[in-house]
Amino acid sequence: MAQKTSPITRTYLHSHNVYIHARADVTMPASWSVTPGTALAIATAATAVAIASSLVPSLSVQEKLRRAEERCKHLESQVAMLQRQVKESAIQIVDPNADIEKQDDITHDAIVQQQKKQQPPTIEDETQADGGIFLKRVGTIRSIYRLCVGTPRQGLLCPNARGCIELDKIGDSSSSSSVIGLEQYSHIWIIFVFHLNTKSSNPKRIKSKIAPPALGGKKVGIYATRSPHRYNPIGITLCKIDRIEKIAKTKHTEERIQIHISGLDLVDGTPVLDIKPFVPTYDSVPMDVRLPSWVEGGLATKRNVVIGQDALDDLTVILEKDKNALQFYGQRYGEKTVQETVEYAVECIRQVLAIDVRSNFQTKKAREGKFQAERAKRLQGAAAAAAADGGTNAVASDVCTQQLDNLLIQYVVDETSDTKRSTSVGSGAEDTVTVVSIKLLEEE
């Protein structure tokens, strides 16, 4: 009887926790009607038999032949079952005497038509299959904040803070088309990832309670807080749209879209997962909302911030030397004069430091002047240049520093002796902050 061979060039078999790459040549009677799917099933099974046989202790030739005959009988029954399934699924059974290539074409077309009738998989299907959901970044935040410490806990508490969203080009989609109509809204929701969260060395150690700074060391459940340290490090924030800028395509760069925003509380480099317009009708609730007393008290408490004259003079000199010294403030952003830029930037500094409430540990460091932003890894390579007269970059032992835009803010923290809220003792929410100097951060 004539024979024909159907080669399968690569079959994956997971056995003993390893992937084995194999090639199987399968022989079948010419009278069989063999579709590509059937051939693949036969070859896969044959390969499994061959590999499984190689994993058992050596046997006599007679025993190996006996087992091989049993496997062949099993394969024959599988082929018969597959042929019955083909008939039941209403896929055309090809003529065994017809041209093989023509048979393959007919069968392939029938399978394609059947697949088109099937519903595409849902996100739920993928979640059940893979145990997770894959999300693609749609853009990246550029902002005045390069460090987590000191970044406001909510952006609208610091309306003068600025940044932008640089949109990514996803597939063959058009970034410029994706923002058509967005300029008609005043605010947007930004869904993002807390990408600078530190991970525990023990993956099973997941905290279910958090100690918010406003509670002075007491703990509540993680879902009762806005802490960035969550089971899934995803956040949402509300920002004001200032303008949408289209940067034209050049010889060396693709077209880019930037959404300029203010009232920002996101660190530079934050991945953006989605952007949604803010609609007060269904994004707001009536005024009879309920809040814990520690949240209401924390929102009503701000630190007293004093901007020293030396600091004001430092910033003025920086901007007089270079009107574009700052990344998000100046003529490019609507300030017409150096004085306007100074006033707007100084108000941002005041807003950020007034609500810079930290943990007990971080508060103690700030009161002792032991927090220096320039030591952080993300600021390595930047040096504090003397703003006015090329003086030393050294910082006094009792002075803290905070980075905002291209500036290094030097300040001291004085603990108040007359707190109105008991939880302020640990959080420093009622301390007095005095800005003593402002220097320019430059790349070394």
C-alpha cells in the first residue's frame, strides 16, 4: 500500500519541566483523508510517544515493539475520532483521491470561515487564561517633581504646579486624532501607575493597613486611604487642561502631542494608563458627603511658609540671566515678565511646602535638617549652582532641600509648640517652613 509522509518541523512538549524541540515524521495509509489539523495532531502525539519512550529505562527490543504497536493502535483510534469531529463540525470532508494541495486549500478556507463566526475573546477570557490583565501605557508625565518625597498628595491642593502628558503612538493609531474635542473640557482624570514604589523582598508580604501622616501614626485599612502603596499600584488624579500642543513631524522625529496641565501631583516619568474628561454632573456628588474627621482636619491644616528676601532675590537673578531657565514657567507658559514668573513660581513653592505632610520618620529628618533632595538617585548628575555670584554650593547642616522644576529650594523647619490637632505632632502639619535660598539645578 502506498505511503505518504507529513512532516511537522517543530513541536513543543512540556515534560519534566523542560521544553523539548523535536521533529516527527508520521506515516499514514494513503486511503486516509488527512487535513492539516489531523496531521498536526498525529505528529504531536507521535512526538510525545517518542520522547516519553526515551525517558523510561531501557527495554528489550521485543517490549519496545509491543509498546509501539499499542501506541499505533491508539493513534488510529484518535484519527478516527478526529475525523468524526470534523464531520460533526460541518467542515467539508475532502476527497481522498483529490490533489493534496487543493485539499489543504479547501480545508483552510472552511476553518477560516468557521473562525470568523466565533466571538472574539473578552478581557475576562484573557484574565481567566493568564491570571492577569495586560495594560499598555498611553503616555508619560513630564512634571516639576522628580522625587516622590515632597510631591503633593493631591494636585488640586497645588494649582500652580505644572507639567504635561506626552502621548505615545500606539500601533497604527493617530495621537492627534485621539485628542480631537478634548480641548473643549477644562479638566481631565488621569489614571496612572505608581512606578517608583519600592517592592518588598517578600512578595507574600502585602500590607492591609496604612498609617497616614494625618493620623499621627495610627493605622487604617488601605482602602480607606489614598496611599500609593497598594495591592495594584494604580492611581487616579484630577488635573486642569491648560492647552494641547501638536509638535509637527520632522525629518528625524515623529509627530508628538503634549497635553499641558496644572494642579499636578505626579512625578516626572509616571506612566499614564488612560485619560478621561471630567464631567461634573456624574463625577461630582451632592455636598452631604461623609468624611473621617482625620481627613477633614488634615485638609484644613497647612504649614506656615515664609519666603525669605534672599530667596526671592536668588530666583530673580536666575531668571534675569536666563528667561528660559525653568522648564514649566516663563514666557513659553504665559508669564510676560520676569517678575510674573517669579511670583507664579514662588506661589507654587509656597503651595507645595504648605501641604508637605510626611511620616513621623520623614518629619523628624526634616526638623533636624537631614533631608537633602540632591542626594537622591534621580537627581544624580545635577549640581546646585550658585544663583547670584558663583558662591559655594554647600548647604548648612540644619537646612533641608526640595527640588521643584529646575530649582533647588533650601529651607528650615521649625516645630511648633502650640498644635491645634494632636496628630500634627508627628506629621509636622503645623510646623513653620522658612525658605532661605533658591538655587539653579544644572547638569554636571
